[in-house]
Amino acid sequence: MDWTPFIGPVVTALIAAGGTYAAVSAKLARLEQCITDLRRDVEKHNSIIERTYKLESDTATAFHRIDEIRDDLHEIKVGGTR
């Protein structure tokens, strides 16, 4: 059996497979980098959300305390005691 007619297509198939592997590997590396960047951005976002929640809680507490002080001051001005 003469293998000569098969050598060209086999070599072409190997080169195509190697090129495809290289392209897929490069694309996978870019996707992994994108996922890493997105993960970092999500962590930053979650950190901002947590800090915002804490600030809102602290602000609500401060406003509640200001209302209490305002009520106490009003009672003092009117002559009442607490």
C-alpha cells in the first residue's frame, strides 16, 4: 500500500489541529483574565454595598438621636423635665 497520498492530508490536518489548539488556548486565557477582572470588580462592588449599608444604618441612628435631643430640648424650653 502506498502511503504517499495520505501524507499531505495528514500533515494538513495536524497543522490545522495545532492552529486550532493554539487559538482556543489563547481565547481561553483571555476569558480567564476577563473572569478574574469581573470577579475583582464584583468584590469591589460588594464592598461598596456593605459600606453604604453601614453608612445608611449609622445615618439613621444619628437622625434618631437628633430627634431625641430635639425632643429633650423642646421639653426643657417648655419647662418640663425628663
